[in-house]
Amino acid sequence: MFTKRVRSLIRRLSPLSRQLGLFERLTVVIPPPKRQHAEPARPPTTRNWAPQSAVSALPPLTQGPINVRRAGKSRISDSKLSSIWAELIQQFFPERTELLAYTVAWSTRRQRRTLASCNLRRKLVNVALELNRPDCDQWLRPLLYHELCHAVLGESIGREGGRRAWHGREFRELERRHPHIKALDLWMKQGGWKHVVRSHRSQQAAKARLK
Ligand SMILES: [Zn+2]
């Protein structure tokens, strides 16, 4: 009952939140086993970018690019993720140095369906915090390469059947260039991601019991 109420409250708040830019993101939702991609709700806009004065008022950061869009919630790149991102650009798209400006960070919330997302407008790539464990390191490259392909193709990606084909032919042709994409797909199909989520949940629960 309580959950129902909360859900309906969230539903009612959502349009407002979207207007305020709170929940707005271009999420690359990847439910196992088949990947899906949510199309952005509206065309690109610079309306929500923080003015330069707000940016310069921010405290200095020690590392990584800064997300200027939300002065209150700026994100900092994770050093491991951003170095993989930079290596992938160097290896596959050396001419696209502007993509180095992306912030690449672990998600701040737990994820159940989304392994990673690429927000073209905020130049932000989020990777599920559940994947921040040594046995998942091997998946970070193909996963970040997938998001990099979104960044490379941008919002001008072709349409198929009247909708922007985020994972259409153009995308798949580009994605295929990475040698480990197939292995990542197979890992997801075989329940690898589900296992990671379950194991993260149980670790968190065990920690909570110890407190
Ligand atoms: Zn995608």
C-alpha cells in the first residue's frame, strides 16, 4: 500500500521533475538478455546548462572534468573509468578528442536493469556501481565502448521506422568493431549481470546486519 502511494506520488512528480531537469537523462537501459535504449523525451536543449558564473563559483576539483550542468550535483570522473574511456577514444576514434570531455563515473544509485548509460546532453556516462568489482573489470571496456558509440553517433543518429534508431544498423556496425562486444552480450544472456546484482544486494544486506 505504502509502495503504491509512493509510486503514484513519483508518477505525479515526474513531469515536474523532468521540467526541472532532475530526472532527465538519456538512459541506455539494458535489461538482460536483450538491450534496449530509451529515446530522449525531447530534442536537445541548452536551457538547463548552468551559466558560466555558476560554474566558476564552484569549488576547485582535484581531478577529472566537471559537469557544468548541475552546479549543485557536479560529478567527477572515476580515474579507472575515464582512463579506459580515453584509451578507447585513442584506439577507435582518435580524431574525436572532444569526447574526452565526457564525465565517466560510477552510478550514484543502485542499478537493476541499467549496466551503463550515456547522456549526450550532459556528456555524462554512468556505469552501474555494482560493476565496481575486480571480476567485472573485463566487461568495462566493451561496455564503455558501447556508450562511446552513442557519444560518437550523437543525436543525429539515423531513424528507422520513424524513431531514432539508438541501436539500429548504424550503431551495430560501429559497435561490432570492438572485439569483446559479443562476449559481453553472451555474459548478459547467460545471467552474468543478474548474478552481479544479486551478489551486490546480499553483500549490502550482510553489511547492514553488521552495523
Ligand atoms: Zn546503448
